[in-house]
Amino acid sequence: MTAFVFGCLAGLLTGATLTWLLVAKGRERRMSVALEAAIDRLAGGPPSAPAERGLPGAMGRLNRAVEEALAVLDEAADLQSTLERALDAIPQGVVIADETGGLVFQNEVASAFAGARHADALVQAAVDELVAEAMAGRGGNRVLDLFGPPRRTLAIEAVPLPSMRGIGALAVIEDISERRRLEAVRRDFVANISHELKTPVGALGLLAETLLSEEDPAVRQRLAERIQTEALRVGRTIEDLLELSRIESSELPHRHPVPVHLVLAEAVERIRPAAEQAGIGIHVEEPSHRLAVLGDRRQLVSALYNLLDNAVKYSDRGSTVEVWAGTDGIDVEIAVRDHGIGIPAGDLERVFERFYRVDHARSRQTGGTGLGLAIVRHVVNNHAGSVHVESRLGEGSTFTLRLPTASGPVALDPPRDGADDRAEVG
């Protein structure tokens, strides 16, 4: 009896064990199938080879899928970094906000306005307002004039930026100061050149009409001389315009060693007739014949001639215009000094603008076009040089061209009081 009972218990235990093993095996199989299916979805489809079937093969596919996903993430991160560097390199400020108004990105230019004080704080306030409007689906723009210093004009524009999660915003900040300045220059140019040509052309028509009806020989002679004067005025205006256009549009000049004394001599000879007619003396301190600059001789002569022409026009009869040149062994300085009316301090920064005149009444008398100093500025820019002016009202002005010297030995000039001897610099 006892043996029978133990036998039954052993049979039940064995059956239970087998049943548990079968259930566990089925559960493992179901888990394996479910895991394989999940891995197939992650890895992108069913296994392509028998060796990849089953849990070990699926785990191998999962490992490769993870590696590929990490590679994609690395590539995306590299692309994002490249885009951020590209946006940092552009001159415009860029601000991107998400659908909640949170800041997603701003480049370096835009970051300069964040937390700024004084006038720049107005920029950040305008950006915030426009971003809020853009998130509501309304794009907008605004122009801010910041009085500085330095004085700037900024244009801000914001547009909606739809995404799967909602509507964000993109704002762009652009400095349009230079564009505004160029527009003002263009308007002034058109207005001034129209005036410069209209006045003498109108005078020519009136003088010619009067000449036709005039019988007195003396009056006819005076009218003919006035016609000639006005015609020369038109010619000078057109000639200066063509010269300025040629200098602006041409490529950088071929630089050759140009003897400075020849530049001075040619420019002085060109201005001498006008100086003699105005009763102005020209005193030239001839520099060493070994002193030379690198540049285009025609442009250099044009620049110096315009400085001399300006000095003669604004000097009083009987005064003298002085011209000299020197070097420190690195650069050459060519200076023109007059003892005329001088330039107010407030006008010194603008005298090189086209058509800008300090004394409009004097300019009408002398017939200047207002382009001479603009030509000077463009010539020195073409030659990697600079031009400076020093002036006092009633005492005169000194304009100085500073240009790179040519290679080779040059004469190092002493101070203008002549206290030191001249030395040679190799």
C-alpha cells in the first residue's frame, strides 16, 4: 500500500514537472517570438538569412541596428554643429523659438542683443514682440534707428515656423546702416549732379539767346566769354565724373615704382595756369629723386592735382600753396598745405564725400564740382594708403597722402626744420 502511494506521488510529481517544463518552454518561445518581432521592427524588416533567425540572430541584428542608429545620431549632431557654425558666420542675427516661445537657437550676432543695455535692449524687446506675433501666425517687421555710438539702423523681421508640435517663429536681425548710407549717397549724387549740370546748361541757353539779339560788340564779347566759362564748367563736371567712375570701376592698379618728384612736377604743372590766374603761388620742396611709391602714376597725379586744385580754390589771392614729400623708410607722405579759409571741425569727416562743400558760396564762385576729394579718397584706397586732413578756420588746411614706398634704397627725409642730416635707408 505504501509503495503504491509513493508511486502515485512520484507519478504526479513527474507529470507536474513535465507540465511546468512544457509551459516554461512555450512561454520562452512566445517571448522569443515577440522579441524577434520587436527587433525586426527596430532593425527594419524580417531577417534576410537563416542564420539570423531565432533569438541569437535577432540579438545580432539588434546590435547592428543600435550601431547604425548611433551613427545616424552622430551624423545628425555633426550636421547640426555645421549649421550652427554657418549661422554664426553670417552677418545677420538669427533667433528660432519653439511653439511655447522657448528659445531653440540664436547665433552669435543675436546673442549680443540678449541681456544688452541701453539702445541694444530695444532690439531684444522688438525681437520678443515680433516672435510673439509670429507664433500667433502673423509675420511682421520693424526698423530701429539706434543713435549709438555708433549710429546704426537695424531691420528685424519675424515669420511663423510651423512644425508637427505647433507654430514656432524665426526672427532675423539685419544691420542696414551701410545700405541706408549708400541710398543717401545715391540720392545726393542724383540731386547734386542734376544741379551741377542744370545750372550751367540753363545759363548757356540764356546767354546764347541774349547773344543772338545783342548788337553791341563789347557786350557780345562778354557774353561769348561767359558762354565759354559755363561750357568749361560743364566739361570739368563731366571730366570729374568720368575720372571718378574710372577709378571706382577699375581693378586695383598695377603697382610699379613711381618717382615721387615726377608726380609732384606733373601735378604742379597741371594746376599752375589756374593758380596764376587766381594769384596763388605754388612752392614745391622737391624730394629726393630716389624716393618712389608703388602705384599707378596716372591715378597718383590725379589725386595730387585734386588736392592742389582744392587748395588753390580755397586760398586768398596773394597767398601760397606749399607742397612737399618725405618718408620714414616704410611709407611716403605727400602733403599739400594752404593758408586759406580752413575747414570747421564738424566738416572734417565729410569733406571726402561726393559733392560735399564746406562753403557753398565760395564753391559757386570757383566752379568746383565737389568731386575732387572723393577722387583723392578712392585713389589712396586703391593704393592701400590713407589721406588725412588738419585744419583751422582762418588759418588754412594741410592734406597728407600716405602711401607704401617702393622697395629698394630710399632717402629718409629729415624733419621739415632741417635740423637733422639726411640718412640713407636700405
